[in-house]
Amino acid sequence: MKPVWIIDDDRSIRWVIEKALTREGIAYKSFAAAQEGLDALDRDPPQVVISDIRMPGTNGLDFMQKLKERMPATPIIIMTAYSDLESAVAAFQGGAFEYLPKPFDVDHAVELIRRALDESLREAPSPESTDSAPEILGQAPAMQEVFRAIGRMAQSHATVLITGESGTGKELVARALHRHSPRAGKPFIAINTAAIPKDLLESELFGHERGAFTGAQTMRRGRFEQAEGGTLFLDEIGDMPPDLQTRLLRVLSDGQFYRVGGHTPITANVRVIAATHQDLEARVKQGLFREDLYHRINVIRLRLPPLRERREDIPHLARHFLQKSARDLGVEAKRLSDAAMNYLGNQDFPGNVRQLENLCHWLTVMAPAQNVEVNDLPPELRGAQATAAAGDGDWQRALEREVALRLGRGETGISDILTRQFEGALITKALQHTGGRRIEAAQLLGIGRNTLTRKIQELGLDEGED
């Protein structure tokens, strides 16, 4: 392996880093000026460079530019005592592996150098082909059901209701339904009914005549007319105001509508696909959604699973989104380490696929190395697991305190007492969870049914139903 280069006009900084690298058994070469390094590039090239940004003569940014021209894959860590925004932006725009403000922690500096070394030694994988990337990704059984449903509806003109949590990709599915339908050659028009003020929504949907209201200086075609012959996607239909629900029902029932302020009926040859993250049945019972409209749009129902129900798709989705973000930004795609991928696979992702896509975009911009480790993930994502892990250990700390308390009181037989309490809590909660069904509770606890029955008797627990 080639040496790590240290470039800094400050002799004390070079000395500190040299001593740290010597302890780590990492070969190095030091330069007091960037030009000295440039002169030595061809004779003894570096594996990694850690360089000051402000030096007499050639500065660190100029050196980095010349290094990248000749050895683009060599990671460079930029140091500076002037930790201002401009320096940080300039460093990263120039292709820096990481930005290290002075004074720095030596161990942190060594950690960065080690990561840069790992990055330099890692072979770049062949780029994944994205030309034929599918419109919707998913290998999980739940998504295969969605794909089958889209295929079965390919020749249908029926109204579809797509349900699922926010961020599950309802508009993507609506677009796929349109693209694979006989209406594919006509417009696909989408409108989020929750994002438009109530006073404007009617005009957005049905259009208006000139002079229909103050400010209506010209006639305007609404989304129904814009989607003529094609598909109208009504997102978050559960938030539609009651009076507009009535107008929508009339369109779906009669196939005609009026512009706001108009008196001439307009025929609507439009396939409606509606979507919601809400429980429409509950809203019907609450009087917030018309029951007749619910039955009119609920002709074919398609449920999109949340990401936590299709965790096996997370690696494929993450790689796809990292590639997509890299293309959009014109940079090399980041890669998730096995540990980072496993970490993501254990997250619940309440924002679903949209949250994962946003995360991948964040990593493309913010992760310091091409290979993304767990520590490179956003603090809020790592903090969630840290908090959960702390919560998992709370009962153990409570048990330790209880044991210490009993020992301090001079009690005996502590193990038997606490074991009985522990088993009693396990069995009681398991039976509550299963509604008293012992066989199911025993399976969940990993013990035999006879063992469970015996322990219920020994511990004097209330018997549940079988």
C-alpha cells in the first residue's frame, strides 16, 4: 500500500499526525508545501492525502484540483483552522473526501484516514444498468400482488381506489394503471385534493366560465376537461369537502358536469383513480365522507403495503434511489455497506418509500465516502435506534437495582423469587396478547403447552380461555 501524504506548513500539525500514524502502523510522507507534493506525484504517488487548505504558494484547494486531474480516485482530507462555510463548500465541491476543522481530535483524524484508506482500496463496482429500471420496484409477495392486480386491470376502464399510508407510492401505481390501460395515449392528470384550498378546488376540478367569480377574467378548463379521454388521479380524496363530494358523485354517476358559473353540461370521458391514506369506512361512519360516493369509487380496491411489510425490498430500493440521486446530481453513486444495509432493513420507515428515497438523496449529498457506513446515516435515524436500544436495556438496569436492593437488605432465595416474578410476567402478558389461547402463547414464548399449563398452576396465575 502506498503512503499517506501529510501536507501542512505547520510543523507541529505534521508531527502530531505523523506520531498518530506511526502508532497505527500506517506509512506516511510529509510535505511542508503543496508544491513539494505536486512535484513528487509521479515518483511516489499517495494512497490518501490529508492537506491543509491555507498555505503559502499553492493552497490546499489548488493542490486538490491538480490531484483530481491526475489521480481522481485518491481520497483527500482537507484541514483548516478557518472553519467557515465557504471553505467547507469549496472543499466538497472540489471532491474532498472529508473536511476536518482545526483543532481536531487526533483519534478522529486517524479514523477518517483509515476510512479514506479503505475507500481507496475498495474496487469500484461496475455501474448498475438503470436504462431499463422498472416503474415500480418490489420483489416482496405483497408487491407482487399489486403487480398482478395492475396486470389484470390492464384493459379495464373501471374506477380504482388505491389505499395505503403516505409515501407508499400511490401515484406511481396510478400512473402504471394508466400506462397499461387503453387510455395510455391520452392525458394522465393528477391533483392532490388536500393540497388545494377548498375555495379553489371546485374551479380546479371543473373549471370556470369567464366572470363566474371575482378574478375570473377568462374561461378556464378544469382537470376533468384536461384529462379528457385519459385518467384523472384524485389523491387524498378522503379530505375532499362534502359539497365537492356531491359534485364528484354526480360526475361519476351521470358522466357530465358543469363549469363553475356555467349552464351547459360537459360530458366527461375520464377514468377516475382515487387514493387515500385514511380509513374511508371510518370517515363514512363519522359522516365525513358520503357513503354513496365511497361505493362509487370503491369498485376495485388496491392496497399498497407499507415499507415495514416489505423489508426485503429495502436493499433493491435503496440501490435504485442511490443510483437515481447520483444521476440527478451528476456524481458517482454511493454504496451502502452490509452493516448499513442491515441497519436500514430493521427500520420501520414511517414515511415509507418516500422517506427511503429522501434518505438516499441525503446520503448522496452528505455521506463523506463512496461506501456508506452506519455512522454516515443521519443522526435522527441513528438516534432512533440508540433510543430504542436504551429502552431495551431499561428493564435490565431495573433488575440490577432490584437485586442490589434485596442483597442490601440481606434477603435470601432472591433468584427463586425473581425468577417466579419474571416467569409470571412473561406468561401473563403472553396470555393477554393471545386472548387466553394457551397453545398460541406457548408458541410465542418458545415453551411447550404442558410446560405452560404446569407453570400457570405452580405460579397460581389465573387461567385463561383455551
